[in-house]
Amino acid sequence: MFAFLFKTVFRLLALLPLSALHSLGALLGRLTYAASAQYAARTRENLRQAGLTADEAQYQNVLSATIAEAGKSITELAWIWGRPYDKVVGKVREFIGLEHIVAAQARGKGIIFLTPHLGCFEISALYAAQRVPITVLYRPPKLGWLEGVMRGGRERGQVKLAKADVSGVRLLYKALKRGEAVGLLPDQVPSQGEGEWADFFGRPAYTMTLAGRLAESSNATVLIAYSERLPHGQGYVIHVEPLALDFTAPVPPQINAALEHVIRACPAQYLWSYNRYKIPRGVSAPTPHSSL
């Protein structure tokens, strides 16, 4: 019954303009922040930890915007997943860095898109899939019925999904071997044995090693991509930057440094409420020298 109700409400929300959904999202973000002390504390702590603001007034301004943007990331899903594919990708008003994708395709070694929890990361793969087939690694939701909604919204155009397990990783390797693209959330906390500690804004964060292994074994081009929300539901601007990795040095710190760079350009749209610094089950806590 709940699943049916959710899907009905989801379809109705998808009929609303993106501007209306973003307004609702901003309200949802503020209500969530007020209702959950743990959520609010983590948001404040992570944002302050990053040290991106010059003074308290600026910090409060960015915090307020962050709370609203987090809510928008939820409500916009109805529009991104529920509207026709051409309407969704048509909301991308500008694509900065297209030349990096063109150059990567000319190399023919595949592309690894690293898309952090910044802006509307859902639309980035859908848009890129207009130019290149892309396989995106994902974690199935805990609610089984929700997976159908999610896959229906994500697997469109030339986008395919691969579960975050051994079979899914094999699909990523195969896609790169074919000269296609793969997509990863590089700031998603991995499970035991799938990461190592590396500084992220000056604090050790358990960071995936998969991206580095894929890049080294395939010689694929690595690109950082994120989609910036424009105000008032006007649409999105996708930014793509190249990332040259040095495989003679640990890769996770290099990736985190690249993520810090793009987050600094758009700090209010990073998902500071995400528990980036948690210690996964079975993983030893970082030592003072873990990230060296």
C-alpha cells in the first residue's frame, strides 16, 4: 500500500515545474534540518570542518543555502526520474568542458566519470549518455520496491546500472575495455577492504580505491563532473574537468584533492549532511598518519 501511494505521489510531483519542486525542496530541507538534531549537527560540523568560509557571517550564509540545496536534491528526483528523457537533458543550459570528453573519446581508452555528491549528480550521467554509453555503479536501495522507480529514472538513453558488488565491478571493466564510459561516486564511503584513509578537507575519510584501480588497469581518461543547479529552477550547468593521476603515489588523496577543488567552486551545493567521515563496519579507525 505504501509503495503504491509513494509511486502515485511521485508521478504527481513529476508533473510540477522544476522551479516549484525546488521551492518545495528548500522547504523540505529546512524542515528536515529543524526536525533532526543529528542531521543538523553533521551538516554544521562537516561544513565548518571544510574551512571554506572566511568568517561567521559567511559560514551562516553558506549553511543556510546548503540546507535548502539538500532539500532540492530530494524533490528534484521526481522531475529528473519522472519526466521524458529529452525534457530532462534539455534542462542543461550549459556544458563546460565538453572538449575533455571529445579528447577522451579520440583516445579510445574509455572514460571514468567521478561525480561527487555535488549539485544534481543524477542529471550528469543522463546528459553525458547522449555522447557515450555509460555504466554507473550504484547501491540498491534498502526498500526493494524503490529500486524499480530508481532504475526506471536512471536507465535511460545509453545509461546502464551496475550493482556495487563483484559482478558490477566486472561490468565496469568490460565497459572500459569497449572504450565506453563508467560513472562512480568517489566520495561515497566504501565497505571494508574497498578503501583506504585519505584526508578530505583536512580530516581522514575512508576513500574508495576502485577508481584508481580502474584507471590504472584500463588507461582510461579520468574526468571530474558535477551539475550545478541554477536558481529558481532555471536548469543546470554541467562542469567537467580532467584529472591526471600519478600511479606512483597513492591515488585516493589525489582524488580527494580534486574533489575539494570543485567543491570550493560551489560549496553550498555539496551534500554536507552526508556522513563522509564515518568508520565502516570492520574498518580500523584512522591513525594520525593514515593519510600520509
